[in-house]
Amino acid sequence: MGGAVTWSQAAPGAARDARRICRLAVDEGADALLCAGDLYEQESFTPDTAEYLRSSFEKLTPRRYSSPPATTIGTGQPALYREVPWSPNVRIFDEARLTAVPLDAQVTLWGAAHRGPANTDGFLQGFHVDGPA
């Protein structure tokens, strides 16, 4: 017997946390939700993980969601973040250098991706921004 196990069943804590942070962003009237790390463990995601995260972040619209991808990019393992057709309010930083995303006329978000789990270059080494301080 058995059947498909969903991500929320395989990793109930991660699914619950994803729902909670999205709800908190809405309840608090946040303009954006910024995530500094992985929302799932490579070993525990199931085919529905991508859809669960995609639909959760799409529901944040018009709020923006930004995150670096999982550190599995560049390791030969599947990269959930790269394969998802994200909604326009989602920005996954996938470059190994800082890139800018203007959030509004006065705020710019800078993000980058670690392309491996360890021994990556420092993003701020030699970094500078042109324009008003």
C-alpha cells in the first residue's frame, strides 16, 4: 500500500514554516519577504515541493519574495529553484556575484548565490556601488 508522499508530509516543519512566514508577511503589511537560505532539504523534497513553494510565494503578490537558491546549484544535483516557473513577484538570485533588484525608487536589494556548499568567494570583496550613498 502506500501512495505518493507530499512534501508537507515528508517535511511538515518546513512546510508549516513556509506557510507561517508568508502569512506573517501579509499580516504585518510587509513590502517584501527576503529569505537568506534554503527552505527545503535536498533529501526531503518531493515533486510537490516546487508547486507548494511556487504557489505560496505567488500568493504574496504584490509583495516581492527574494532568495538565494539552494547550494545544490553547480553540484550536479537537481535545482528546484532553477526549474520552477516563478511568478513575477519572485526573484531567485542565482549568480555568484551581487546583482541589484530595485524594490522601489529608494530601496535596492542586492543578492547573490553561493554556487557550492563551502569555500566560496566573498561577495563583498572589491564590491562598490556607484551613485548616491
